[in-house]
Amino acid sequence: MQEHIDNVMSKINALKEVLKAPVAVSNLTAKQLSYKEILLKWDASKNAVAYDVYRKGHIEGAKFEYVKTVSMTSLRISGLKTGKTYTYYVVAKNSAGASKPSQAVEFKTQLTGKPNLSIEQVSKTKYTLKWTKIDGATRYIIYREGCGASYKKILTLGGHVLSYTTSSLAAGQYNFIVKPARYDSVDRIMGKPSNEVSATSVFETPVLSATKKDSKCLLEWNTIEGIQNYQIYRSTSKNGTY
């Protein structure tokens, strides 16, 4: 008889335990999956059968709003605005009630990765830059330093463009980097800059010829790429002062 009573009491106690509301969720974390997507994860809460996820948006004065109910201890969230901070918390629940909200976690999505930049010489004064695509980038901005000038922006290209051939460069040493960016109607989110590549521009030496015609001398030379003007020097003798 006592054994039967103990068995019934054990089942009653087990039932009471099940009917208790879950304890608060712990170890809530957020991990970026892409420029507009994150993964929320948390530890399982005792007695919980489902979890409600809440979010507060990036707009000033925003309040927490219900996102979704899941039975697992993770949730993939997409459609986020890049470069904006969102705040999340999770509530565990069962038929007996709901837990207190978990500790909140904040997360700001960004452009991930950085372009892998390479350079190829086209001529003595021209080079082609090529870089790898960055997920979510809508622009690529090219920066150049050289000839005594520090890095400055020289060109902004669309997100579908992954190469650029320079115009003829003045003689000298140059360095280039490319930065990815995401533009919308209001914001510009910058990504990590690429590796740096270098280029050397060298002008060819003109090949000069002279033809005497009556009392005149016709000077001719080959066109040099990248040159806008030519300066002519004269001396009264080959080894004299020009």
C-alpha cells in the first residue's frame, strides 16, 4: 500500500515540476551570418516547450516587438538593415506560464570580409586593378597614393564592377587600395579596405630624328604614352650647354 502511495506521490511531484513555468533563458548570443542576417542562440530552459523572441529596432524611441515563437534554441533572422544596431531578448514558456525575459543582447550588422586586390600591368603607364566581390556591397571606392600625395579617393564604381584600368600615370611609384561600401537612400556603410598593391609608371625615352630642309630643320619623335607636352632643348654643339 505504501509503495503505491509513494508511486502516486512521485507522479504528482513530477507533474507539479512539469507545470512550473520555465526559468529565464541564459547565454543569449548573436552571430552575424551575412550583411543582413544573424543567428540568435541560447541555452535550453528547464521545462520550456517554446521560446518567444522579441526585438527592438534601430529607430530612436523604438520598443520591443514580438518576432517569432520557436521550439528550438536558435533563430535565424534576416532582412536586417546593414550598419544598424538591434536588441533582442527571449522568453521561455510552457502551459504553466512564461519565464522572465532573458538578458538582452545587442548586435550591429556590417559588411563582412575584405576585397582581395590584385594588379596587372597593361603598359608602362597603365595598370588594371581586380578585386573579389563582397556580399552586400553596392559600391567599390578606389584610393591612390603616390608622387608625394597621401591616399585620396579617385573613383567610385558600382557593386557589379570588379575591375578598373587606370589612365596613363605620371612617372613615379603608386599604391592602391579598394574599399567596399553599401549605399541606401540615407546611409553609407563602409567595409574593410583591401590589401595594398603597388605600381610603377615609367615614361619611354623619345627617339629623335632631324631632317635638314633648305634653311630649316624638321624635328620628329615618337609619341610617348601618358605625355601631354614635350619640351625642346637646343645647343650650338653636341657637347655644349642645352
